[in-house]
Amino acid sequence: MFWIIASTIVAIVMATVMIFIRLKVSKRPASVKRIILPPIFMSTGALMFLFPEFQVKTSQVIEALVLGVLFSILLIKTSKFEVRQEQIYLVPSKAFVFILFGLLIVRVVLKLIIGSSISLGETSGMFFLLAFGMLVSWRIVMLYKFKQLEKQIKVSSLT
């Protein structure tokens, strides 16, 4: 029970930090680097799978990744870019805070349900994969939208 409470507190702190980071980032122009670096940094967490207690079955990997992609739809729908003075900015969504905490609540509930039937290590591995699937799919779409706007800016500057 201690680990469930501790991991939930850590998740809440991380979600809160993400909100502040997202608000701060929206004040600076977006870039390809700022879009693709978070998934790259997060990918180092996959080293946990080197340890047997964190390893999950193929079916669990697929379940976690699919659920992560489904969760990312909310983030994708609320992530918008705008062009200001020939620069692209991420527009902070008022719904982002609610979506992030809503997803956190769903993850905690799922963790409580799943945690009773599989080990803490497997649960950790699955939730890492869920978060990674959510982040990667969200960032791929963000990168696509960013590149589309970048093309529009180049075309409009030529005319």
C-alpha cells in the first residue's frame, strides 16, 4: 500500500511540474528540438526493463501502448500552435490542466485495479509504457502540425 501511495504522490508532483513547464514553454517559440527531446529523455526509463521485476508480457506491452495512444488523443486535440511574427508558438490550453489531472486520476484508478492482480514491478513497467505511448504519439502529431505551419510560413514569406 505504501508504494501505491508514494507513486501516486510522485505522479501528482510530476503532473504539477508538467503544467508549469508547459505554461513556461508557451512563452517561447516552439522548435523541432523542443518537441522531440521529451520522448528521447523519457526513453531512458526503458532501462528498467533490464531488471526482471519490471519485465512485462507482450500482451501487456500492447495493452499499455494502445491505452497510451488513446489517452494521447485528448492531449492532441488540445495542443494548438499559432504563428506570431513569423514564429510558431504552442498555445496553452485551459483544458490541459484538467486533462492532465483527469488522466492522472484514471491512471491511479487503473493502478489500483491492476496492482491487485500483477506485481508492483510489472505495474510500473506497464505505466511507463502507457505514459511513453501517450507522449510519443502526442509529440509525433505535434511535430507534424509544427512542420505544416513551418511550410506555410515559408510559402507566405516567399509571396
